[in-house]
Amino acid sequence: MYRTKKLIAALAASLMIGSIGWMPSSEAASRAEIAQIFVNQKGSNFKYWNKDAASYQALTSYVKDVTNKNSKNYIPVPDRIAVFDLDGTLMCETTPSYFEWMLYLERALNDPDFTPTPEDREYAEMVKGAIYHIGIPNSIEGTGLENSPNGKDVTAPASIPKDIDRREAESQESVFSGMTLEEYEQYVKKFCETPAEGMTNLKRGESFYLPMAEVISYLTANQFKVFIVSGTDRQTLRILVDGVLPIEMDNIIGTDIMNLASHQGTTDGLSYLYTKDDEIVRGNFTLKDVKMNKVSNIVREIGKQPVLAFGNSSGDYSMFNYTINSNKYRSLAFALLCDDTQRELGNPAKADSVRKACETYGWIPVSMRDDFKTIYGDNVTRAN
């Protein structure tokens, strides 16, 4: 549930905007306005989906079925577990890359108040080259997409390192190591205000997909417990979601670091006593929450098999299969296809790859191009 101050702010915003679903005249919906998106229990007031889309019909018919006490597929409220990826599922991941990867580059390469280690700087330069020349995240799916460098002075690596997920996470957490939680929160919030590269009228912290915000609201109205299970740093996730989506902070699962006491140093946690002079600081990388690690974290932190899963890439495939296989309840997995190249920085080749995986494994494809009436609102367009 939102904190009281969040509720007050949200109510004030709703009074200013006049009605739910209103869009500003020249910019994207603000975080407060996204928070006002509401879909009722019956699902009769969806605004941002094409209601004849097969994915929309599959979702709404499923929810009506499993929440009907007279249905053989009825799912008791405590077992209505839905899990969502973040990047490319709930918010944009192509401006030109994941929110946290661009945050990492900002810290490692552009922050005048921070000096990275030579190793972190070197790796950040490699990641930058991979993003602007090879096209991460699109090329992660093996499409070999060659993106324009957009005028950036970067050198393309010969290929994407096979362990880039882990190595980027290690370096990313390294450049933020030692920050207090409050310092890091302020850093992330400041970065949220930067323009979403490649789009107009859109800030990074506002780049949530409006149709997917409706899905979260709809499931919440039907007493589903919603979790985010993402490769993004867990604290970053909490900051991004807070005040925007109705998801509890303890329902957020992400890539983890070791949190330490500020005076702990290298002393093992089994031997250190937290004191009144301590505060929590960020430590080093421990676990990247992608692929099979998502399943492991779901088992450990939720303790129940989900009945709904939403994602967009190979990082979610294990989570999809865990959700729909050997489940005692009727269950579904939905995969978003990044096939919109007019309103979004899509990649048809990657979309085709994910669609083929849907056909192979029995997941439901969601076409951003065909199934969404809008993505960020009509006033947000591609910059090029």
C-alpha cells in the first residue's frame, strides 16, 4: 500500500488532472499521473488496450475465470501470484539501454564528483560501445542488430562478452559501493529526471508502458499479489516503482548487493555488531536476478508458484516455464514483443525471436504495435 503522503499526493494529482486517464498537452504522463491509472475489478474501463487483441482477451477471460468461485479453475486469493519483469515489460529498455545500465555509465564515465577504478572505467567504456554499436539489449537475443552510434565517440567491441550480465553487474555495483541508501536514492531520482534518449517529451523515470500499468491495476483489483522479478538492482527497482505502481516494496525482487554497516569495513557480518553510529551503505554485487536465478529467487522469496508471468526476453524464459508447468492451478505466461518501430524503439528481429519462443513453449505474445492503443501517450514520439 502507498504511504499516507503518497496517497495525499496522488489524490491531489487526480484533482488537478480532472479525470483518470487524462494526458498532458505536451509531455508524457508524470509519475503521479501514472499512479492514477485505474482499472476496475470487472475490467470494463481499460483505455490503453485494443480490446479485440488476442492477448487482451486471453488475460481478461483468464482473470474472470480464476476469480469466479463457481469455476473449476477458481484460485483462492492467497495463491493469486503474478510476477512481472521490469525492463521491456513495464517500462522502456531501449533509450538506448536498460535504465540501470545507463545509470551505471553516468556514474562511471560522466560524474565529475566520482573517479572510478581503471578497471571499472575500462569496462564501462566497453559497455558503452556495446550499447551504441551492437545494440544491447536488442542484440542479447542474438539478432546481431547494428545500431547507429548516434554521434557518440565510442568504440564497438568485437562481440558481446558471454558473461556481460555478471560483469556489468559487478562493475555497476562497484561504482556505487560505499554510498548510503539515501545518497543512492537521491542519485537515482536525479537520473530519473534525465531525458529518455531517442524519444521526445519523455523522462527516464516516466517511461512506463501505460497499458501495462493498467494490467497491474486490474490484477490488484482482483486481489492478485503482484511481484516484480527483474535483473535490475533491487534498490533501484524500489525507487522506480515507489509512488507509480501499487506494488509493495517487499514484493520487489532484483539483483542484489551486500549491504554493510558504515564502519564494518572488511569485518565479516557474523563478527560485526551494528552500533548507533552506523548507517547502511551499499557493498558489492552478490546475485544477478536473470534467467534461472529468477526462478530460484521466486522459490526463496515468494514460496509459491506464480499463476501469471509477464516478461519480454530470454531472461524471463525460465520464469515463464516455471509458472505454466506442473502448476496445480490454471496458469499463463505473456511475452511482450518489441515490434513497434513507430511509437517505440522496437526491434522486429528480436520480436520475431520471442514470438517463435512463444509458439514453442505455449506462452501468449503481446504485440506492442498491434495490441496497445498507446504506449506512453500520443505526445511521446520517436526522436529519429
